[in-house]
Amino acid sequence: MTVSKPRALFVDNRQSTLQNWKEILELSGFAVHVYYVQTRDWVEECRRLAQRVRPHVAVLDLRLEEDYRPSDVSGMRLLEWMKSASPATGVVIYSAYLDAALDQQIAHLGAEFFNKGGASSKLLEMVHRLASKASAATRSNPIGWPNAWDQARIAERLLETVQADDVQTHNICEDLVHQLFPDAPHLVVQHLEGAVGVEPEPVSIGRSVVGYVQRDNLPVKKIVKIATSERVRQEKENYQSYIRDQVVGIYHTQLENSTLFWDLGASIYSLLAEEEQRLQSFLRFFQSTEDVAQIWQPIYWFFKNAWKYHYANAVSGEHSMYEEYSRCFKLMRKWPVLIFSH
């Protein structure tokens, strides 16, 4: 496993400040990236740097363009973008020009603020605390990870454009699991039932990875799903709109938490059943029987009972179910021959 460090990004318009903090943070165990604001294109350049290095923590000066212009709050624009692009990244706005209104706005965006007149040790303490929430490298006990799971390959597979030598992705799956359970001393990731091979069992047409997470040796395991941030964000929205409080019965997954960290994200689901009552997945059930009547029963129950709320006001459409599923899940793009060949 690649030895990793929490990554910090420092953005300022003074080189001396950047150099000083780079040395301080590196001595404190961080992999440090700095951006010196000096050109008109600094916003896009800084964004590209952040997307490339995927920082766990970012420290942004408030006035990045003109130190003595009161209306310059350019650091706030960068903060808004960063918390939108990667909510799990801890962000600090530091400045000598903070006031109560700015402090409130910064807190509302999910970031923290630090006055430049404060002790450097306090800012360093703040950076460490934020890193401890976002980076698995800060854990006292490493996350137990299946030996056959290659995190860099998982990231490469999910993102498609990522190269295997992109070191920021080598431990990104551990970061995601840690972000979901930042206060759990012991975490172990395990294969799903029946999952074998050199990679985790893929679901959702190969664009997500699923496994179990066991926390602090507790008997009940959670289900973790890792996918692109776009998919995790959309899945959460769909859950809130169509699943929560709308599905009949107790045997369905509950979305407990999710995290978005740059281009990847993860969700934690629980199954409302005891460990010894865990239900067989439909995939396993389907593989174990050829009796059409048996296969039909859970499908019928699902649409007639569990999903009935959504079909109460259903209307006939002009497209077939195949076409609707293809439109929703982009199946034609992924399986163009299989979907409409029958």
C-alpha cells in the first residue's frame, strides 16, 4: 500500500507567506501544494491545481487580488467553488480583515475562519483538525482493506480518465470510508457476499463498487458504495425524492450518510434486519433457481406492495419500459446491442 500523507493547499498573493507555511506544514507531516496569485487567470489556474492534487484541507487568503481594497473578497469565490466541488475538503479563510458578517457567511458555507493576528499554532491546530476528518492518513489505526482490492485501479476504473500513476488516487477509497466514519477507531472493509477475484464486486453496470464496512467490531455491518461524485450526488437526490418514507416494508436499504471528495464519492447504507436475518440478494436468488414462478413472486411483491406508492398515479407513456429505462440509465450508451436486440 502506498504511504500517504494528508494533502494541504495554501493559496495567497504573498510568496513569503506561502513559503513559510509550506515549511511549517511539511514539518507537520503534510504533503503541501501552494498557489501564488499573480495573474488575471489565477482563478482557473487555482481550480485546476485543486482538481489535480485533491487536497484534504485548503487555506485561502480572503483578499487575493488587492490587499488594500475593502471590496476584495476574492477568496470567498474560491471557497464557494471548493465547497461545491468537494464538500469533504476542510477549508479555512484566513485574513486580517474579517468581520462578523464575513465570519457568518464563511460558517454558512461549511468552512472556518482564522484571523491573521492569531497565533500560528492555532491555525496549524485547525488544519490538523480538518485533515483528521478528511484524510485516512491521519488515523491511528489503518482501515482494514481486502488485499485483492487495488484502490488505484478502482479509481481508474470509476473515473476512466485517471492514470494508474496518479498518486492522489492510491488511497482515495480509504479517504472516502474514513470521511463516513471519522470518529470510529477501527474500520474494516470486506467483500460482499460471494464477491471474489482481484477487484470488488461491481454493481450498477460497472460504474460503482460495493462492499461491507464493519465499525469497531460491532456485529451489524454497513454497506458502502463508492462511485463518481456525480453519481453519488444524484443517487442521494433520488433517495430523498423517491425512497425515503415512501417504500413499504422494512427490508430495504436506508441511506445513512454520504460524502463527496473531488471526483469520487461514497454512501453508507444500512439494511433494516439483524445480521442473522440478512436477506439473500435478488441476484443470488435468481442464480439459484430456474423456477419462473418463484422468480416472479418477489418481483410481483415489489411492484404491487413496496413500490405501489409510485405507481398509484401512473399514466401510460408513449415509450416502452425498455426505452424509459434506457433514457434514465443511459443503457443504450453502455449496452447498445443487448438492450434493443430482442
